[in-house]
Amino acid sequence: MEGSVPAIRMRDITKTFGPTVANDRVKLDIYRGEILALLGENGSGKTTLMNMLSGIYFPDAGQIFVEDKEVSIRSPKDAYDLGIGMIHQHFKLVDVLTAAENIILGMTGKGRLDMKAVDDKIREICSLYGFDVDPKQKIYDMSVSQKQTVEIVKVLYRGAEILILDEPTAVLTPQETDKLFSVLRNMRNDGKAIVIITHKLHEVEEISDRVVVLRRGQNVGDVPTKETNAAEMTNMMVGRSVSLNINRPEPKNQKPRLVVENLTVKDIDGVTKLSDVSFTANSGEILGIAGISGCGQRELLEAIAGLQCVESGSVAYINPETEAKIELIGKDPCAISSMGVALSFVPEDRLGMGLVGNMDLTDNMMLRSYRCGNSPFADRKSPNSLAKRVVCELEVNTPGVSTPVRKLSGGNVQKVLVGREISSAPSVLMTAYAVRGLDINSSYTIYDLINRQKEQGVAVIFVGEDLDVLLELCDRILVLCGGKVSGIVDGRSADKRDVGMMMTKLGGEAGK
Amino acid sequence: MNHKVKEPFVRITKRDSMPVWRGWLTRLIGLVLALIVCAIVIFAMVKLNPLKVYGAMWQGAFGSTKRIWVTTRDTMMLLCIGIGLASAFKMRFWNIGAEGQILVGGIATAACMIYLGGTMPTWLLLVVMFAVSAVAGAVWGVIPAFFKARFGTNETLFTLMMNYVAIQLTSYFVAKWENPFGSNTVGVINQTTKAGWFPAILNQQYLLNVIIVMALTVIVFVYLRSSKQGYEISVVGESERTARYIGINVRRVIIRTMMISGAICGIAGFIAVSGASHTISTSTAGGRGFTAIIVAWLAKFNTFVMILIAALLVFLEKGAMQIASQYNLNDYASQMITGIILFFILGSEFFINYRLVFRGNALREKGGETV
């Protein structure tokens, strides 16, 4: 690549949102025939920078050159015209249309629409790079990985030469990730320029040729991947050296705390979301729950928390002191807590369910405690001191306890939520995607908090999506596949590939 | 391929936040701009001195002790409805049925005046009318709330439809209580005995209106801000899923809140009939149920800020009426002034939340006022 002209040169790109500087005089070159990894913690400005290439944002200052000509990209259409295509983290597909219809959606053409020619062209693209897409398949019939493939084919169909993928592996199983990486390599070899945004170091090492690290909106490193290593990249990302090992204390004094038997849940349309799920969560251990997203994880936790109507089955809570069994099914969250069941739940949707975005820290702490006492007036004093304690103990970065939580960054929002949930000294703690979207530092803070709860004898149920994390943190892992229990494995001895197989097929290897 | 294209001329970006004083400064600038635009419109259309026209508006609202009291009375009425709507809106329940709730409250009051007038002392009659009108308004509010909570019906359409039912109901009672026969109006109820009329306090006929509404202002302010139920209202309004997650019975909160909202609007009907017009007609609410929506929203449900907004709107209305008669303008000219002023006040909210970035100014515009 020495001496060749970059496909894209970005020079001194600056973008601000109110007082926040998302990108600060960033310089970036993208070459053909190369896979560039854009690495950085959350909020470091990776997506913002790429959104300016794809025409979603307009830079406040700076220049963009495509093939050495200065351009101004004002809309996604401008970006397509320049051969730049971006695959966003959240897919933008119409569910009821077929793959081919989605691919040509919004394109202009002359006169009659020749669907057959479209299908042929799609097949041609697929065979060239090794995609597996049926142009006639409807989007709602597709898995997440198939939808992602459609998105990639969509930008290729429009003639994109420069592809930007925003955290493409976040939703994929290890096997699907391998498949994606092999088509990315094919595209690279075909001379396309590829940028993948990620915060997973092992993926950077596996796929990229060059890595650019962003920290607080600035380009802090631009090195060939071969010449660096995980520790060095972490240092660049975080700005200081951090240990990358997750603690896993040995479980002590395990006793059954939550016994789930034959739980079956259907959604309002009558679709079975959970079928015949049985397991036991023990005190003093972390039970991980793995599975492709949407395999019943949410329904499982919500059924236990009393938020989901249950078709059949039982969830029994065993009181740690009296050892009495308490049935939770058919009770709402209010009734569950009034029976003295110390159940804490950190839901997936932090601002839409766990917290109220427009309320300040104090009022969010109040959510759990406002009912206390007989006075018609709500007590704001103790939630206020709880908020201050959480801010202080969990090092929440906030201007004060009267700041609306939606103004905090993702990691701080999660600290507020977890802080509130563990403040009630739970005996069962359920967390759903507790570190999703969090930077390395915040993630490790959350792992530490969860481990501390485990050591205090809490039964922790940890729903996660990153298999590496699940395998490092959990004592046992329950694998869900299509709403059924595919198996329960030991966290210390399980193999990542096997768990990946179990996620896609009931029973994994054995089910073949 | 379009190579060198220009940066867009103007872009809209969201502001992070604005200090409170600058928010009020922006609103003030909006008001001043509105007055300037109105002045231009007035001069261009009718060739009058705008300053004189504004002077006449002031005269219309505050020109004499009587006018001041009428302006105050109407402000209190608008404020009362706004307070009623605030709790529903805070719960994101689009109650646009205040008109109907006022009317049924008014019917209940008129019925008490007609059938109970003279049978009991004034203070007791007032208490009874207060209670009955509140219950009537509450019932009118709970019906759409029940269907929303139980079956997920659209409350906007439902409350709007309830207005028409209330108007028809009013027509029915107007026909029933017609006095004198054939006039198709109820006339002034109990004109001679004044039974059920608000008594003059300290020689001021409308002081009781002020007392009742001010009491409600304080009570609702405290209720929304400090009570447990008020807290539940905010949580349900912000996010029903969060409310369910922490075990709030969302249905119960919706019904309870609409009961309160409807009851206060019913009390507004009581004040309108017993404390002001002493009669009932289909125009007793007179569109104030809709105007009060602006009052509630502009004040962001702070009942004390609502006093200001309600006073401004009533001032505009009174002033507009005055210039219409003094300068022989028709009603539409004065309504245009009101419209222009409201447009600018609402428009200033846009500039409080967003700012415009002009081409080439992208980096320099830090902190610049962009009205």
C-alpha cells in the first residue's frame, strides 16, 4: 500500500454536540484492499466519525477527500454517489418485504422494474464474495446474521467501494462471525476498502490490517495490526494500562435459591417464547444465560420478576432464612416485594424500563423506595443520600444528583441502575446485558460489583451476549436456543465453540 | 458524481441545555418581537398608531377597578382549567375534554341552584355545589380513562367526543330550565334571591373565585411535586414500562389521575356558573377548555407559572375586545394580534431547545444568541 493514494482522506474533522466534542481534528486515511479497524471505547467518537462519511452528520470543520478530490457529503445519497456505504448497528430493513425488495428500495431506475435482473445481480454479488442470501426470502423470516448480510449486499448493490460496518459482530454467534470475516476478507482481496468499528480487541487482531484508535474524539494511534498487541491497544484506548482478566472467586456455601420448573411463556400473539424451561439458581454463584438475542432471555427474566404472563410452570423462591418456598408466578412486582422476596432486576432497557431518563438521580433512586411509610408525601431525603452514596461508591461521573439520568453516559447510567438494585441487599440479582455498550473501565466495575454480590451469597443470574465474558465470569452457563434449554455447562471447563453450537442447535454437537 | 458541493446554508442542532434565565430572556425577546410584528401589521392594515392601540389594550384589561376584577376573574377561570389539565398532561394523557368536564360541572351547579336554592344556607349550598360539580367532572373524566386503561382506546378522540355529548346534554337542560319561556336561554338563575351565588367577600364580588383557585394552585403544586401519587403520575407519564417494572398499577393511576383532572375542571364549571355568569349555556366553557391546554403546556405543568400565562392570555383577549370596539375593528383583527403573539411565544420554545447553525459559522457560533 506504500505510495498508493488513499480512497478516503479525512483531515482535521471536528464535530461537536452542544458542549461535547465528539471528534477533535481527526485525521484518518482509508486505503483500498485493506481492512481498517476503528477501535475505541464508547463515546470516543468512532460512530460519529463514520456517520460523517456516510452523510448522516455534517462536520463542523475539516475536509474530506475521496480519491484526492475534496467533497462535501450532505446526505446518505451523496455518500452512495461517492461509493461509500455504511452498515449500521441497528438494521434499517422493511420486515414484510423480501431481501431483493429491500436491496433496491429507494433506488431510482427507468420504467419497468425487472425483478429477475435484480435477483441475478444479487446472486452474482453473493457468489463473488461468498454470501448466502435468497433474494426472495422475507426479512421477517431471517435470522439476525441473514439480515446483516442483506444490509451488506444492499450497499454493494449500490456500487459501494468503501464499506463501513458499525460493530457488526455484536449480534452474531462465533460461527456467524467467522463467516462474516471470511466474506470481508474476500471483499478486501477484491480491492474494496473496509472499515470495521469495534471495541473487541481479539477481533481487531483477527481481521484487520491496520488499526486506528480513537480516545475522547482524538486519533491517538494508527498502526499496522501486526506491529501491536492487545495490551498496547488497550493502553491507547483507555489512556493507561488496565488488567484484562475478570475475577472469578470460587463459589461458597451454595444453596438453591430460585427453582424454575417447566416454565412456558407465550407472547400476546400466541407465539411460544419459552418452552419447558427448568433450572435452579444457587446462592453464591453466577448463573450465566447465553443465547442468540431474542431466544427468550427477556421473557425468562420478566417472568421471574412478575412482569410477564406465564402459560404454565412454576418459579419458587426459597427464603434464605426460613427455607420456605414462595411461588412467584401470578404475582406482580409489588406483591413479590411485599412478600419479602429480595429480588433485584437490572433490565436490558435501562432508560426505558429500569430508570426514567428525564428524572434526576434522586427520583430514580426513589423508584424502589417511594412507597415506604404511611405519609401521603414521598420521602426524598433517603433516596437523596442513597444517590449520593451510589455516586461516591461507584464513581458515577455526574455533575450532581439532580442531573437527569439521560444526560449521563451509558456506563454511568448503568452504575446508577445497578447501584440502586444492589442497595436493597437482594438475595437474587438478575441482570440483562449488564455491560452492553459500556467501555472497558465501566464493564470491569460492573463485573466487580456482580462478583461482590456473589461473594455475599447472592444468587446472580447474568444474561450476556459476549461469550468470552460469560466464560470468564460465570460459574455455570445455561444456553437457550429458541426458547428451550439447550444445555447447562460448567463455566470453567466449557469450550466457546461448543457453547456457540448449542446456541444455534438444541443440545449442540449432540443434536447434529 | 457531484464533487465540490457547498455546505448546507442552515442546519438545526439540538441544544444541550440552556440556563433558566436565558430561557426566560429568549421568551421575552419573542414577546418583544411579536409586539413589533403586530405593530407593523396594525399600521399596514388600518394605519393606526400601534402604540395607541397597545395603550387601548392595556385600558381594556386594566382600565378601571371593575375591568381589573373581570380580568382577574377570567384569569382565575382559565388557571383553574389549566390546573385541572396539568395532572392529566403530566401523565401524558391527552385530556382535550376539559370543555365537556366544565359543562357537566356547570350543569350540576345550575341544577343545585335551581332545585336547592332557598332550602339551605348559602355556605352549605356552596359546599354542596362544589362537591356535586367536582363529582360530575370526575365522572366525565373517568369514563375515557377507564376505557383507555382497560381497552387501550385513544383518549384524545374519546375526550373530544365527550365534549359533544356534554354540549348536547347542556342544550337539553337549557331547554328544560328555559326562563322566560320561549327565550331558549336559562336566564340569570335566582336573580332576586341570589341563592347559590358567590357572596361578596370584603365587598369584592370575585374574591371567592380567587381564593378557591389559589388554594387549588397550591394544593396541586404540592400534590404533583411532593406526594407519592404525584410521583406515580410522573413515572407513568415518562415511561409506562418503568412504572410496571417497579410495580405501579398503571390502570389505577390513569383512572385516579383523570378523576382528579376531571374534578378540577368540574369545579371550574362551578366557578363559571355560580361565581361569574349565574347562568348556564352551551358557551359556558367558551373554548377555554382548549385555551387552557396552552396554559398547562407553556408552564410545563408548574401551577405557579400558569398564573402568568393565564394572565397574559386573558389580557390579550380583553385588550383585543377593547380595540375591536374602540377603533371599530372587527374581531378578526384583534384575533390576529393574539395569534401573532402566541406564535412568537411558542416559537421561542423552539429556540430554547434548538439552535440554528449558518454556513461558515459552524465553529464561531458558541454561545451566540440565535433568535
